[in-house]
Amino acid sequence: MVVLSDRPVVALSPAVSQALAECEGTNRTLQLVTSPTSRLTLPLRASKAQWLVHDDGYYEGLTGRPMQWNGSAFVPLPDARDYAPAYTTAPTAPIGSQLVLTFQARHAPAAVLGLHTEKLMRLLTGEPPKGWGLAEPLQHPWSPEELTLHTASASSSRIIVIGASSRPAMATSDFTPLVPPASGIAEMTTLTIGYTDDEDPPIPQLPSFIDLLSADHPLTALLAQLIPGRADLTTEPRWTGSSAPIGLASAGTYTGPPGFSRKRLGPSDAPITWFQLGDGYSPEYWQRHQDLLAHLRRTA
């Protein structure tokens, strides 16, 4: 399915959300075509839509890969050997950074959901979330109880959460029932906080924030990374730089592997170990992330 948009900022509107659901139900891909001056909101970028940009030809907005129309869908240009020229032009606004925390948690069947995100937003922005919903603009004032009632009536649900602070903050959360005989709900949430080019994200404070979070709301795992990008959390169809890891937290206590600094966090009955991976500005440290994951799998 192809959808055209000429809006300067394209959001995950109810219409786009409905088109995504229709495509998922019929095993198709939603291809969203915009101009090179358009930007995507964070929830739309995180969706399964494929972003196509119409400039001198077509290219993928997130990768710069040149594309062509084959009569029924956009497909990669077979002879392309480089990025589309427009993808490598300078961004239209100063590039700051986006602190991205992706965490997993398990909840008891009767647990109130959304409290992990609320706690992290308070720690990182000073304010609780402002609202939640399934599409933009968000439909509901922030209420973990109402969010929980919604997820109870859905087999799986992706929730969008927006912050209330002047600091841009947004989360997307997926809640899925555990497979029997296990009971409860699995959560996968990605929280993104925006910073301007003259601001320093609170990288040194992250272990203490995770310690405070896990004291009240235990985690299964958390990955922290820094991504070059606009502070308003929208995305231009241009290259802005590579992400770089900061650290990984994993439930339990660990004695290795060699070469990794680690710190035990959380309460004694639900400990979690923080492994420092990098400074958030060195993409080459993603190899350390892979090495650590391999070690954790061997010791699981």
C-alpha cells in the first residue's frame, strides 16, 4: 500500500495507524512517500511503515538507499552503488543528541502497567508523562490505571507515551501476554529524550537512575545508547551520524566477562548488573555490546 503525504511533519495519525493495521493483516508493507523537506515523528519512525522520499527519483528516508517504482511497489534500484544525493546533504537544523533507553520487564497478571516509563521520565525530565494513546495526537491524559485496562482488552498493544516537561520525551511500549504456562505480561519499551547540540545528556548519572528505577520496578534488561538527531525527536531524511552504546543492564549478578567494568544495582531480592560499554559517542563500541551479549548467553 502506498500513501502520499506533503505535510512538513508526518505523524502516526489515526489514518496512518489504520493503514498500518490493514497492511499487517494482509501481509503487506505500508510505503509512505513524502517530500525531502518532510520529517517523521518518533512513533511513525518506530512503526513498520517504509519511508520513501521523492526528490530526483526516490530513496529510503532512513537509509538513503535509492529506490524505483516497479509498477506495484517501490523496490531497491539494482544498479545503485551509493546513497541518494539528497540523503547526504546537510540537515536543516542543528543536530543534537537523543538518549535512547530500551528496557524489558515482566509484570504479574494484576500489575499496573506504565510505571517503569513514568519513573524514568521523572528521573530524566523532572516530570511524569503527560498522556498516552495509540495514535497522534495522543488521546488520553496520563493514567497508568487506564493504560492497564486498555492492554487487558487487547491481545497485544503498542502504546505511545509523551512527556510533560519542556524537555522532549517520548516512549513507545509493547505489552504482550506471556506464553502459557507462564502468566503475566511482557513489556518492551523504548524511551527517547532529546537534547540540543549545546547540552550534555546525563550519561554519568544513568547507573544511579537505573538503580532508583529497579528499586521500585524490577527490570529484565536495559540498553542505553546515544543517537545524533534533532532535539525535538523528529527525523529528517538525511544522514545525521551513527548511534553509539553507553551501557547494558541485565537482571542478576555477574562476575565477568574480563575487560568490562560492571556495577551491581537494584535491591538484594532483584539485583541487576550494569555493564559500561562506551561513552555514547564511539560507534565502534557496538562490538563490545556483541561480545557482552555472547558472554551473557553462554552463562545463562
